Amino acid sequence: MHTDLIFWIGFNAFVLLMLALDLGIFNRKAHLITIKEAMIWSGVWITLAMCFNALIYYWQGEAKALEFLTGYVIEKSLSVDNIFVFVLIFSYFKTPAIHQHKILFWGIIGALIMRAAFIFAGVAILEKFHWTIYIFGAILIYTGFRMFTQKDKVIDPEKNSVVRFFKRIMPPVTDEMHAGRFFVKHNGKRFATPLFLVLVVVETTDLIFAVDSIPAILAITHDEFIVYTSNVFAILGLRSLYFALARMIDKFRYLSKGLAMILIFTGIKMLIADFYKLPILIALLVIVVILAISTMASLITRKESNKDLSR
């Protein structure tokens, strides 16, 4: 089912409006994002996503609405893994909390552009070369097993090929943050600040995540509009979700295992699609159950650990 151009224009106009309100009005001045503020904005983005889901239901029917909801839940849950990495990146660079919002804002702008390119390319490849569905499925399963078996994540930007390339071709990097600016001039010479280097690392990290997340949602639907809009809503809520969870992310020790299981599940779903098409509702229930179990296991383990420490 092809979506009319007017809906693409309308949706992207809405996204641009929300981003303009975010940067131009609500967060015009750099400030520390409190957990309360982050939770409120997380609620706003989730509510907007659910309102859009209702619109999809009345516009295209129950099947498309379920596809959007399942895709949104997958992307939202996988974005939690981004948060783990963002915490490590900001910690490595000792990025002041007051500047983290700006980095994530521009990081999300870049992520929206990259995800759109990945989505259209992925759908086009699947439609023209259907056999690539098995490659995408294998990538998801491999990534899931790798995520399930890996231990603590380690961030070393010095090993990032993009960062090394940037340092060779771009201006020298200063030692100071310079009030949250990405570039400064000194004695007529242009310098990049550490904040811009952090932004480069955030963008390249999201590029790696996109390789996993886009095939995951393509296992649910090949409808470009559904894939794109569910991705966009998940990404738009990522920044507020980061500030809501960053200080308590260590409490969810088994959540990454749950995310790994979701990748493996969607990979298997993609591999068997030609032989058995798993109903979207069943896929959604499986994903929700995996998330619930991994979250509950994390909280229970955390509670037991606290009891042992108090003895």
C-alpha cells in the first residue's frame, strides 16, 4: 500500500515543527535536564506516538496499526542500548551534563537523516532482491548472539576509524569546551571543540545501531511509511529517555540480554517468513514478554543484591 505524498509532507512538517519548538523555545538556553522534566517529555513523545498509532488505525486499519506499534516497541526498546553507550561516551569525554542535551539534539538530527536513507535502501533491496531477507535475518541473529554473550561495553574513541579520519582532515581540537560551542576561532584559526568530537562519536555509534535496528523492523513490515514513522517517533523520544534513565541504567543489568533475544527472535521471524508468516500480534506479545521478563529479572536481582549488602 503506497502512502500519498501529502502524508509524507505532513508528517515531516510535524517533525520539523516539534524539533523547532524543542530547540527554539523549550530548550533555547542550555540547562541541566532534571529527571522530572525528562519523564514529562518522555510521556509527551510516547503519547504523540500512540495518537499517531490511533490515526494509522482509523486511516489504514488494524493490521497497519499493529505493524506500527510493533515496530515502535522494537525501536524504542533497542534505543535503550543506545543509552548504555551514550552514558559511556559522555563519561569517557567527561562531557558536562549541561551540554549533553545539545549533543543529543544534533545527534538525533543526523540519526533521522541516516535512518531515512537506511530504510529506503533496505526496502528497495528487499523488493528487488528478495533473497537478501535471509542475509538481514542472519545479521540480526548474529548481532543478537554477540550482544547476549558480550560482557561490559567499552568505549575507546581513539580506535574509532571515523574519529581518526576526522582528526586528520578537520581543524585541531581544543582542550576546553568553550561554552558549548562546536567550533571556535583563535588568532584567525578555526578549531573544533571536544563537544564536536563527542558528536562525531555519537553519530557514528548510531550508524552502527541502525545496521541492527532497521533490519529488525523490516522483519515486521516492508511498508516504508510505517517503518519510517515508527523509527522517527522512537528516535525523537530517545533524548528525553536518556535523561530519564541515564542515572539508573545500571539497575537494568539483564535488559541488554532481553534486547539480544528480541534481535534473535526478529531474525528468526525474517528467516522463516517465506515458509510461515508469524502474526504481528503474536510477534508484539513475544517482544513485550521478553522486555517484561528481562526488566523484572533486573529489578529482582538488584533488590536481592541490596539485601545482601545490607546484611
